[in-house]
Amino acid sequence: MVAMTPTASASAPAGPARQPPASPRGLSLAGELDFLATPRLWEALEPYLDGSADVVIDVTGVSFIDAAGCRLLMRAAGALPEPRRLVLVGASAHLLRVLEICGGLPGSRLVVA
């Protein structure tokens, strides 16, 4: 099971043209990102995918990821409008390898910082 903690919240963009907000929004994850965790994680991620900011996910505490977790991250990145990105922070070698195998890396909107 994966634990989720919200991180910084961005303010709404000013005016009709979307301006990048002062800070990105996102979650910090810990535990196993597997098929059992993906429905709950998608529910938690969905509000962040409105395109008002890049979404940053701190995956430092993720101990395991399977193909379902990989697909969820790719789906979330794909749901963001251009030029927004899903940024993974603190990814382990295992997580990076699974994303690579699943076709998530390299990606235009899924990036590793």
C-alpha cells in the first residue's frame, strides 16, 4: 500500500492566459506503488491534473513499483495539457528501470529530476 501526502499548493493563474504558478503542486509517496494502490493514487492525483501547474511527485519513499504503477504515472503525465509535466523526484534505480521497460522514459511530459 502506498501512502500519499500533499505537497505545496499553487495559486490560480492570473488572467485568461495561463501563467506558470509560483510553485508546483503534487504528492509525496511512500510504500508500494502496485495495482492495489493505483485506484486510490489516481483519485488523489486527479485534482492536480487541471493544468494550472507542473505536478511534482516525490517518490523517494517508494519501495516497489509494478507495471500498473508505471501505467498510472504515464497516464497522469498524458492527462496534463502542454506544456505541463509530471516531475518525479527521488526516483530509485528500480523505479527508473521499470519506467524504462514500460516505455515511460524518456517521455515528453514524464520527467525525472
